[in-house]
Amino acid sequence: MQKSVLDSPRLHELKKKRQQVLLKKILSLILIFILILVGLSFLSKWQKININNIQISGNKVVETKAIEDLVKQKISGNYLWIFPKSNFLLYPVGEVKRELANNFKRLKNISLSVQNFQTLNISLDERTALYTYCGIAPAELDSSNQKCYFMDQDGYIFDEAPYFSGEVYLKFYGKADSYFFEPNFSKLISLKETLQKMGIKPAVFFVDDTGDIKIFLSSTTTQLGPFIALKADADFTQIAENLQSVLTTEPLQTDFKNKYSSLLYIDLRFGNKVYYKFR
């Protein structure tokens, strides 16, 4: 009896009507969603809320047109073939910043903002070339075959540097991924400044695979000058004090002044002991 009630035509018809009502609701919701999507798509394409002008400030070396062309490329096209990437609410901020940084290593501190819904303002800074990175091991200072790259105050390596004759930039050699990062790089620069105050002009810093640092001093020829050797993990303040002490002690004080061109090295790798050699 119970089975016959559940299988009755009336209940079957009622169940069928409920399914039809549910299907109509689903189709209606889908239709509404499509209409909303189409409406939003048309609205998002409204010219007055899409970026059609790009203003760039802060660049001096990197060409404005090169930046503009890359940004235009990144905000062209659509998301899912529906919403334009140039819409002031939808433009890919992160991707634009990332691509600018990847394609123009000189750029830093990149910020984007939209003005009046149609103008994209790009404000940025450029890295200042203070030093050069020239590879794993030092060669002759004025070798025209040497490929060097600019470095900023933090040791960041960016654009390829043109050939310079003479000691225009302080040069760094060694594995770029091992030592030339903060805080190591700032320690090297601090040491360089200390040496300059002592009347010593470094021309090349070379960090080798063993953890030793060789600081080649200024030379009047195309050959590398004499060098100061020290450990990369040494106390640079103590190193400077030891060097200052030995340079104010005879006979090195006089020899360093009068026989500088024949100096080969000053070795500071052995604690308070200082070794030096002339030709």
C-alpha cells in the first residue's frame, strides 16, 4: 500500500513539475548572470574609464618610448576575451611593475597610479652607476675585450657598461651571487672609503673562491697595481687599524712613498702580523 502511494501518478507529476520549476530558476539565473556579464563587459569598455594616456616621470637614461611601448603591450587585450586590461580598475598593476623591472634593470621604486580614469602615471627612479662588476677574475684594467656591468650603491648589477679607458669606476670581480650583496657589499665600500682617507686609492676588489679578498691599488699603467690581501670574514675595522699602523712605521712608511711602483703586495690575512714585499 505504501509503495503504491509513493508511485502514484499524482506524486510523479508533482515531482516532475518541481524539477521543471527548479530548471527554470537555474536557467533564469544563468540568463541573468550572462546579461550582467554582458552589461559589465560593455561598461568596462567605456572609453572614459579606460587608460589611453601614459605619463612617465623619473627616467633619465631609459627611453620614455621604450617604457611606454612595454606598458601599452601589457595593458592591451582582454581578460577571458571579455574585460579590457586597459580598464582603470582592471589593468595588471603587478605585471606591469614586474615586466618593467625585468626588462629595464636600471629602474627601481616603480609606482603606478591612475588619474581621471584615463591617464596612467608611472613614477620611477633609476639606479646610479657608481661601480662596475667585470666577471669572475681580474684581467688587465684597460682590456677592451672585458665586459663589465654597472653596479649601484647596494651592489646591484644592472646595465652593461661601455668600455672606459683608465680607472673611471672602481671595479669588482668574483662570483656575483656569493658576496656582492648587503651587508657584505656595504662593508667593502666602507673599507674602500677608509683606505681613501689613508691616502690609498683602490682600483679593483677581487673576492676569490677561497674567501680571500685582494684589493688592487691604483696604477699608472694598464697592468694591475700592487694589492692588499685580507680575509673576507675579517674584522675590517681591525684590518684598517693594522694597515694604518704598519704604514706609519719605518721602513715601510718611506718605502711605500718612494718605492710604490715596485710594491707587490701587503698581506693582512694573518691577524696582527703584516707581510709585504717589493720587487
